[in-house]
Amino acid sequence: MSPIPKITVTLPDGAQMSVNTGTTAAEVAKSISDGLFKNSLAANVNGQLVDLYIPITADSKVEVITYKSPEAHDILLHSTSHVMAQAVKQLFPTAKVTIGPAIENRFYYDFDVEPPFTDEDLDKIEKRMQEIIAADIPVRREEYTRDELQKKFAAMGETYKVEIIESIADNEVLSVYTQGDFTDLCRGPHIPSTGKIKAFKLLNTAGAYWRGDSRNKMLTRIYGTAFPSEKELRKYLNFLEEAKRRDHRKIGKSLELFEINEQVGPGLVIWYPRGAMLLQIIKDYWIREHLERGYELVQTPHIGKSNLWETSGHLGFYREFMFDSMKIEGDEYFIKPMNCPFHIQVYKSKTRSYRDLPIKYAELGTVYRYELSGVLHGLMRVRGFTQDDAHIICTPEQLNEEIIKLVQFSFDYIRKFGFNEFEVFVATKPKDKYVGEPAKWEEATAALRYALDEINVEYALDEGGGAFYGPKIDIKIKDALNRSWQCTTIQFDFNLSERFKMEYIASDNEKHQPYMIHRAIMGSLERFVGVLIENTLGDFPVWLAPVQAAVIPISENQNEVAKQFHNRLIEKSIRTEFNSKNDTIGAKIREAELMKIPYMFIIGEREAQDCTVSIRRRKSGQKGVYDWEKAIAIIAAEIEKQ
RNA sequence: GCCACCAUAGCUCAGCUGGUAGAGCGGCUGAUUUGUAAUCAGCGGGUCGCGGGUUCGAUCCCUGCUGGUGGCUCCA
């Protein structure tokens, strides 16, 4: 009998081991230490994630994946989704399994089941999962040919799996994972046994179309999460709680900023005085920043005749998002979903010379888009919203510089609101709905990428995510909970300038077609305010706070004097509120704290006599007693800081 | 739009298996005249989202609608 051939295994620290061929990563882990073996979930063999029990048959670099490895979480989540599917199949044998991947911090599994699961079902499933985990059932991989698998899953009645197998490329290895009575088509890798799952929770059910296509059957999805320890699970659940606490809909109500009312219509925002003030402050700032950068303000109607939208291509490519038309004196009018055709009209009002370019038209234009009722969400997704819109019309030579300026402008602008982390995407040509030659798309996309490269901005590609009229740069901002929100969009457009026959006279005295860029920095003011609320909990910096100060007399005896001070603040354009209620000082302060008013100016008997005020800063408390002018200077200085 | 869940006073919510509703906060009135996150007392306030049905009787059961919430191409 010939001796078993040896192979060399190289560990991450460079150490090498000579082992029998066919040794598994599990055995390697065990030979290093029992502790490592106990914590091992999978292995990375030559850069490839594999199961712990796959035999290694050649010299390899081997890294044992433990709970602490960055790759571990996805594997754990994915394996937990299999345990869930196993529990579901045991409890509901007629349910058909479909797909069940890991997503960020969570997993889901979609089932075709009648009737759909309820919350009580989730408890039952969770209990059964605990039993499966307690039984520590081994999870093993097997590979099969396409035919074998088709038959296998067809025999099991798992028609969705059969369909999936059909859609997998010929050259891929087909594998299944089996744990006890449950077998699932899966690429893996998976944990070696169900007992490796230490902490999990099922979160909620949801409907989801098979393959995400609304023409397909609606499946029942269960979301869940899993972590290496109870502690980490709790931390994640706390994060979800914190997100709830920051919900802009809740804060918007308690701070009296806005409402969305059934009587008015879904997705339509009613701004209360405080919310409208907040919006106005943002708008004022926005206008200042644009005028400083050479933009010109324009203002355009809310509706326009159908031929305008015909020419722009909106009726061809964007109709599904537009509200139905209205007939006026025999003509058909549409409510604008975008401002661009109007801005083009302004451009075309006279002959333009290359010396005039770039021309930059800016407008806080309110647009209306028909969004499906199911996707509406507070201020984040509405049907009527104000875009901080601008159109830059320039020569081809100017394009690069203009894009760079725009990206930098966006970063600078958004940083002012306390956001410092960005994700940048370049979105390319959509698969079906697009206008223009593919070659032009290529060229324009390259121009966007070139500009970003030039200023060293890292970005990811969003394939097929472009607008119908051109590729775009999208900037997402990260909030305090590390969630990202789409705000800035910089869209190249070679479609409209052609459709509307825009032109300028170049230095060669010939007519040329200009380039056009659409862009919005905040995107939608509504959404931006929503993000701002969630990021700050409604505790706005003083320059943004709709009410910057509360003037609070200690007793009614100081009402007269306090009112005078209040008037001084108003004269200085400080947004202030006078609390003359017959409440104790404690109650009046509490009220101001809850309404997140940053400054409180308190006047008692002593202050009334000396013409001073006691300053109290929200959250941090008393700041001392100052004469009126000094007190006003203090708050004014903080407002100035922006 | 589709699936599930939800809808009670201005707000937050309670109301067991059907017998026409309650609390706290806010509001109003009065007392108190307050020194840095809730003074006390009293009083109002609801066709229980809307429309049908079952029932002697519906906030509760059934059904239609409206609105809200969580989701709906992150490949086995």
C-alpha cells in the first residue's frame, strides 16, 4: 500500500504544515487548537470561501474563517436562512422554497405558501429553529449534475428550484446542502452544523414578487437576522430601535413641522409654520450659494402643454410617472414632473453666443410625479416635491470643468448641513428606456468618470441606472446611523438640446449644439429635510432652527419686560417665541427643551430690574447672566457660524 | 399597483370572548406668582377612518373602500 501523498498548507501567518492530501480545513483548525476549531465556520482556501469539510487536495493557502472574520457574518446569515427554511418545511410541508440570501445585516427567505405567514407563525418558526439549532445537525455539501438535480427537486415538488437550475449557466458547478431532512440548492459555503448559530431573530414578513417582477407571483418573505453572539444581536436590534426613534415622521409631528393628510392626498406635504420656516432658511441659503457661483434664478409654471412634453420625450419615456393631463380651452396640459423644458425655453429666448456660456439657470421648482401608493414614505418618497434644480448649458470644452465644479459645489453645500460622508455612483445607460446613440452614452459616461478621476473622487458604477436622457453622477450621503440617502444627482443630457434644437454661435461663426447638464444638490427639499431630521433628531444647529430662542419670564410679573426683550430679538431677525403661559419656570423650560429650541432667555425679578437675561442653552444648561446687547451678540455669533 | 399588518379624543395609547367608550399629556377656567426639564383643582373634548352586511344589539364578526406601516430584481 502506497503512503498517502502529502500536501503543504500555508496559514495566514506564513506558517506551513505538511498534511495528508484530502485533509479538511476542519482538521487543520483542530490541529492548531481546539479553540480555533470550536469557533470555525468555514475556510478560505486559495482565496475561495469553502466549507470546513471540503477535502484539500493540493498545496494551498488556508485561512480558517471564525466568528470574528469579516466574511463570517454573511455565511452565518445565509446558514440561518437555511435553518429557517428547514423549520418552515417541517411546519408547513406544502410551502415551496425559492431563494434565501444574506443581505446587509439580515437575511430573508421567500416562500410560495398559502395562506401567507402571520406574526404568530413567525413565533412558531422561531421555536422550531431553536430546536434545529439545539440538535446541532451537520450541514453537508454535495455536487450533482444538472439532470440529477432537476429530477431531485422536481420529485420534491420544488418547482422554483427547478426553474432556478434552468437559469444557471452551464459552466457552473451545481451543489446542494443537506441538513437532516432538509435539502436546498445552494452555492454555499455554509456553517458545518446548525449548532454554530448563536443568536438570531426573525424580524418581519413581507410580500415579494418572484424574481422581483410584478408580473410574477407574490411570495411571502420572512426577514431575519443572526449574529455571532446575543450581545451583537441586541446591538443590532437597538440600532433598529434607534432608527425608529429618529423617524422623521414622528419627529416632524412632535416638532410641528409638517403633516401628510389623507384629506389632501397621499404623498402631498402640508408644511406647518415651523417646517415652512426651516424650508425657507434652506432656500435662502441655497439662493445665496448659487448667486455666488454665477447661477441665474428663473421661475417657471407648474403646468405646460402636451407638445412641450412630447418634444422633451417625457410623454414617450416618463409618462408612467406623470399625472393625467387636463384639458384647457381645447389644449392638453400636464403638471410638470421636471423643470427642464421650461429652462430650455429661457435659453432659447434669444440667440446665444459661446461668450455667454456656460449659462446656469437655477430654480426651486416644485414638480409632481405619480409614484405608486405603496412606495410613498413620509417626506422621503412623495408625489409633490421641490427640486433644487439647475441646468447648465455649456460648450463641449467646458463640460469637464463644469462637472468638477458641480461635484465640489455639492460636497461643500451638503457639508454645511453636517454630513461628511459620501458615496458616489456613476449610473450608466438603462437597458431599454433610453434615447440617443450608444456611442454618445459611452462618451458622456467617460466624461463623467474622467471628471471624478481628476479630482480624486472614488465612485462605484451603477450599471443601467442612468436617466432616459443620459448618464449621471449620484451622490449619496451617510447619516448618523450610517444609512445612506440619495441626494445629489448630476445628469448629463445630450437628448434635450437636440430635441429642442438648442444652439449657440461658436467662435467659427457657426451654429453648434450646446451640452446640457441637469443637476440637483439636495435632490428633493422634502427628502433632504427628512434626512436632516433623522440625522439631527430635530435638534437643528442654531442657524437652521425654525425657532432659535424662547423668551421665558419667570413669573407673570416679568411679562412686560420680557416682551420688550422679545421684541428686540425680532428686530435683530432672531426667530423667537415668547412664553407667557401661567406655568412654573420648570415647565416652561421643559417645553422649550422638548421643542428643541436651542436658546432660552430667562428673565426673573433680578434680570428685569437690571435689564439683563439669564441664558440657558438647550441640553447644556445655564450660561450666565448678560445684559441684553451682549446676550443678543452671543446668539448672533452662533448663528453666524452656520 | 401587489402581499401582510394597522386605523379609538388634538397627541400617545387602554378597552377580555359583541351590550353605543376610558387614561395620561395637550386645551380651557380658576387658584398659585413661581429661579432653570412637568404647581394644584375643576371643565370641556370621540357618529371608535368611511360605506354596506350579520345580529334584538357592532369599536369588537364579515365585506367593500380610503389612508397608513413593513416589504416587493442585493441571483440557488
